[in-house]
Amino acid sequence: MLEIKDSVAVITGGASGIGLALSKYWLENGGKVVIGDVVESALKQAAEELKGDVATVLCNVTKEEDCARLADTAIEKFGQLNLVAPFAGIIKDGLMVSPDRETGKVTRKMSLENFAAVININLTGVFLTVRECAERMINHNCKGLICLVSSTGSLGTAGQINYSSTKAAMSVMPKVITAEFFRRGLADKIRCVAVAPGYVGTAMVKGMNQKALETIVSQVPIGRLVEPEEVAMLVGDIYRNEALAGDVFFIHGGLRLGSKG
């Protein structure tokens, strides 16, 4: 069993939402954290709010040099790297094609810009973060976990062909990475999993149109949103339990497509 105390986590998107909740959880349990985020003001606010061993890095996860600097910071400041949590992500929802209700002709379609932006951050950004951190973990003989973030959206959500595609990719990556590490005799030292949240009560979600939010909550069997702290707790439990590897762990309050049956 691994211990969080004194372990070092690299968390992208760590200045808000689930990433910030995980940063707090890691520090509260005696760990150390390197937070990467692209929003400088949020990064500064997080640094002031968090208590403990924290380093912050202004990081655009689509840039190789930023991801390399992020991974290097963990080694240079804390001497090791034990948890990789590439949680940076965006949404740019919209139907692929939108026919007019009266004419039946397509009047709008998802732009290449909006499709590519989500792919670049949610998929390419994860790849770069994981690649650079895994290299440092191997080269510095660090034991730990790569924890990706998928979503119930990985099962397919209308209006999210870009987002759902990236989250489906996060569901298969743990299997690929585990198999590759197994071939090289590394799978007992560096595990890879994904957590897949449903509707999470981040500030953004709680601040949305309240009528729409009520509709969302009505579809969740436990009758409420999943709290970011609950997702962070799941990551911590998976980190501690070394038998958990190569799989996706859903945390959605019982949510399923058509969960009322």
C-alpha cells in the first residue's frame, strides 16, 4: 500500500474545480503538490489558499516545453514524482450539424476550431503531461500512479462529439499504458488508471442556469451532484491500493443513460 504522506503530486488544471480539490486533499494528507494551470490569476489565488508544500507552474499543456518544465519542477523542488493527475480540460459543446426545424436544412455546424481546441487540451495535453512526467518517474526511480480523468461523457453525449471523444480516449489510455509498462517491467512500480465522474458540483456547474441544474440533478439517483472532494478521495484511495491498475473507475452517484429505467 502506498502512502500519500511525503508523496509528490503533479496536477494540471490544479487551480480550480476537481484539480484544486485534489490539490487540497493531497496536502491535507501530508503530500506535496506541483500545480500547473494556464490561468495565472487562478494559479496565484490557489497558491495563497493552499497550505503546505506547494509549487506552481504557469503551464499550457499543449506545449511540450511547458509540460517538461512542470515535470522537472517536481524533481527539482521535491526530489520525486509519485502522482500524475492531468486534469486540465475544457468544453466547447455543440451539435456536429444543426438542421433548421422548419426547413430541415443545416444552418449551423461545429467549427473545426471548437473541435480542435478540445482535442488539443483534453487529449494532446494529457498525452504530453503524462509522457513528460512518466519519463521523470522512470529516470528517477519513482513509484506511483498516473491518474487520468475520463467522464460519463465517454459513453456518448449528444452535443459533445469533441469532449466525449477525448473522454473515451481517457478510458482506453490506462490499458495501453499499463500494457506498455508491463512489457518493460515497470507496471509494478507505475500504475495507470482513470476516474470517470458524472455531474460534479464545481463552481462552474453550480453557477449555471438553476432550472437546467435542477433537471440534471433529477437524473442522479443519489439526488445531488458529486462533490469535487469525493472525486479527490477516490483518487487517493486508488493511489493507496496498489492492486488497482489499468481500469476506469466511475463516480457518478448511480447515473446511467436513462437511469430512471
